Amino acid sequence: MAAQKKKKFQKLKPGKNQWEDHLTRRAKAENYPARSIYKLEEIQNKFKIMKKNDRVLDLGCAPGSWLLYAAKQVGNQGKVFGIDLKQIDIKLPDNVVTVKGDILNLDNDSFLDKNSGFNAVISDMAPATTGRKDVDALRSFDLCNMALRVADDFLAQNGHFVCKIFQGNDFNVFQKNVKLKFKDCKIFKPDSCRKQSKEIYIIAKGKK
């Protein structure tokens, strides 16, 4: 018991990631750039939001874990498109296309116009956190509204929408807005989310 306690409170070595856990190590071993892969895997296993030959749009796709997983789900005849402020540095499969862009300023972006008719729009976007839960939740709400706007404009009829949102005062408002546009709407928190995280996912199926 004493040895276990000593190990539990042992200080991190210099350069060691304090957020590293078994899922971080597993992702690295399976050649995914981030542990977020397992959140999407849980969502897919439970809700089946992607299938073979689908066209999927990944909003806020960096560092690329969701792109890689989605590419496997849609297969070689499917296509995955990603957009993010950051450049994607990993090697991507042939059925994945990405663009560097701002989701909050898409008015002049021809990327989506050329590739509309998606079967699924997935968003793991999160704002740069400030440490103030109310501010972070409001910024998350703004990103989610933009993701919903993209889904409304570019998602095919009966398509599916997955969106991460920080729980806050505007959560119920966003959920209500999603329900207006989709036949089915569920709230889901994957087991792979960190316990201290306020993030939760809206899973909406069947665009009206």
C-alpha cells in the first residue's frame, strides 16, 4: 500500500505530459495523433453516424485523429473533408482532403460550396480556454452555432450531425436549435472524455 501511495504522488519527470493517460499512450501506439479518436469511436459504435461510401465533413479537424478514423469508416469509395485553423501535419489517406481555414469566417470559402451534400458533419471544435467556465462555455456556444449553420447549409437530407459543446447556460438553447433541424437528438458523454471535462456531445440524426 505504501508503495502504491508513493507512486501515486510521485512528481512528473521534466518534459512529461501531465495529461498523459492510458488512452494517450494507446493512441500513440495505434498511430493516432490524439486520444480524441476514442471519443469518435464510441460515438460511432453507439450511434452509427457514418457508413461505407459516405461523404463526411470534419470541422476543427486538427490534429487529425478524427480524419483518420472517419476515413476507415467510409472506406476507399467514401470521402472525408476537413477544415481547421491549423495545418494538418500527419500523412493522410487518399480519401481525405483538408483545407486550412476559419470556421467562423466561411462566407468567401469555396471549399464547402464545391463539396456540399455531406452525409455527416462532425465537430470536435473547442475554443482556446481562459479558465473562466462562463467565458469558455460562451465561446464554445459560438463555435457550435457555426457548426450547426454549416450542417444546415451543407448536410444532405437525412444526414447526421455530431457536435461537442461545453456545458453552460446556453446549452439548452443550442440543444433546442438542433432539435428543430433533426428528427432525433441525443446527449452523449463518451467514457473516454476526461472526468473533469465539461464537454459533452450532441448527436443528431436525420436532417429534416
